[in-house]
Amino acid sequence: MAQIGIDLNRFILEEERKFPKASGSLSMALMAIEAAAKIIASHVRMAGLADVLGKAGKVNVQGEEVQKLDELSNEILINHLSDCGQFYALASEELDEPIFPSKGVDGKYVISFDPLDGSSNIDVNVSIGTIFSIHKKVTGTIDDFLQEGYKQVAAGYIIYGSSTMFVLTTGNGVNGFTLDPSVGMFLLSHPDMKIPEKGKIYSINEANAKKWTQPKLIDYIEALKEEGYTTRYIGSMVADVHRTLIKGGIFGYPADKKNTNGKLRLLYEAAPMAFIIEQAGGKATNGEIDILQVKPTDIHQRTPVFLGSKKEINQLLEFIK
């Protein structure tokens, strides 16, 4: 196990040394994400004092109003990821089509990202975050983004809350790093993170219960209540999943009559979070199959999402199947 307090860059390099055939390109890619995250974190901390709160006056490809901080975070990530030369292509939740950076023509990876998850919470000072998913370049076309989640080579999220944390997996467990602003480094604070086998919290928007397209889901929630579970729902996926990872339980965003295919994006949100949760010993499903087994057909594809501790997910599947 890595030493508590080791900085993220050193951790990445030491992990690379465990694999002699590694080229170092993934390490450089992750370092570019880290650099962008630090800059975004600094803007988030100053959001109330700088002109980055409020709407940007635009609507993104998802049909959602773009927040100023959304737009700024997207620009910061695009600039850093394009400039590092390791990514052949970038797909952002905020953009219609992928970007193919000129410096990434020889890049070995493609990356999908949600620059700032939880946009509706920006103006009310609730935790928000950045989510990313990395796959290997295979064909050198847009099809490289349409790979199953289990083929991810790395995934992670950065949560901007009471502290800024970078949670990362490269398919060998999950580690969490907390930003120390006094030295400007992410330091290992949560080594080898494991989700509890069961929890006592369910995280789902029950206000939509009458609209859910899976009627047995209501019975499942009632069963959790009978067992003494409490509900916690923030409405920022990064924050809700981060709590679920640490405390156990279940997070869910099911399909409903308005969002018949679910609301969360497979590439930018569901698949990377599922990879992290499963690497931490949990489970993730769309209600039918493991989310990591779903082969995308579109870069903006949506999906129902349920993820968390094994006990809760297994019980959910018993109810809805």
C-alpha cells in the first residue's frame, strides 16, 4: 500500500514503475488532468468573488443551460488535455462533437469528461466535481469513444467541496488524494478505498417516484425504509457517489416518463463512476446488466444508473427483475 501523504504525481510514477512495459504516456495524461483540476479548484474557491457565477446564456448539446463556471472548466480541461499530447481525441459533455488536438496525433488515448458535474448547485455553494474516463485509442475514429466501460484504462473524479479530492483508479484499486493548498499538491489521504459491503443510506430523488418506469423500484425503496435506511440526496452526482463510496448504501438515477432512457450520460458519468465503484468492491447496474458491459452507440447516450454496496445492489436486482 502506498504511503499516506505521497503526492499524486509521485504515486502515478511509482505505479508506472510496477509495469516495465508502460510507456509513461498514461502518467503524463493523468498529470495533465491533475494540473487542470488545480486551476478549476482555484476558480471554484473564488466563485463568489469572481465573475464566474450564474448562467452563460447558452444551451449545451444536452439541452441544459450552461453555467459560467461550466464553460470555464471546459475550456481549462480542453486546453490542458490538448496540450499534453497524450490524447488523440477529447469528448466533453458540453460539446456536440469530439475534438482531435493537433498535438495529440500520436496520442495513445481518448478521454471523455464532464467538466463540472452538478451545475445546478454552483450558485448555492454545494459540492460539485469533474469526472473523466480514459480509453485506449484503437481505430483512431469516433468509435474509440464507443467502447465498453470495462475497457477503461483509468477513471476518476475531482470533488470540490469542504476540501478538494482527486479519486482515481487505473484498474488496480481506488485511491483518494486531498489537495493541500499550502503546497499546491494532491496528497494521498484515502489509500485503497473500499466501499462497505452494505450501508444505511439510499440516495435517489423520490420526488420523481410517480414518474419511474420501473414500478418495483418503489417497493424496493419502501423495503429499505423498513430496514431503517435514511435518505440523502444532494443532486450532484459526484457528491452523492463520493458519500456512497465512503459510507456505503446505494445511489440511483432511474429512467422515468420524462427521461425514458435515463438522464445520466453513459460516457461522462455512469461508466467512470461504475468503474470506480466496482474497483472499490461495489456493484453498478442499469437495472438489467452491469453498466461496464454496456456498449455505447452514441457519445451522448444516456442510461439509468444504480451503484453502491453489493448488498443493496443485489437486493435491488431481486426486486426489479
